[in-house]
Amino acid sequence: MLRILQLSTLLIALGNSAAWGAEKLAQNVVTPLPAPAPQLLPQTAATTACLTTCDTVAMNCQNSCVVVGPVATPNPAGTAPCNLNCTTQQLVCKQACNRGP
């Protein structure tokens, strides 16, 4: 009977300790704040025209990367370097458009 009493006392103590620990843990939980919505810069007619020009020039550049007809010495890398160059030029052009006056 004494062992049952000791065992029940031990279980009650452990149960209270675990409940207290869980409650303490719940109090320390930090809820992250939601990220603010992204704000787009206002587009002006001049900026839009500049961006459209960059896109048009890039598409003309990429069209020139396509070889029509037989090629005497084909590039082992294919058209990738040419396309990468066109895309890089497009990015630089668009960054200049967004700087504004």
C-alpha cells in the first residue's frame, strides 16, 4: 500500500511538472509578423515605352541568334551564348529604365 501511495505521488508530481513545462513552453512561442505586401513603383508612360523598347530590342537580338541554312562550323555551345548576351542586354536596359530622371 505504501508503494502505491509513493507511486501515485510520483506520478502526480511528474504530471504537474509536464503540464507546467508545456504551459511555460506555450508562453514562449513567438508568432512571426506577416510580411508586408510588395509595393510596385508607379509606371509612367515614359517608363513603359522604355521597357517595351528593351523587350523589342531583346527579341530582335534573340531572333538573330537563330541560324537559318547550313552552318560551316557550328558552335558546340549552340545558341546559348548568343541568347544569354541578349538577355543580359535586356536586363541592363530595363534597369536603366527604372532609374528614372
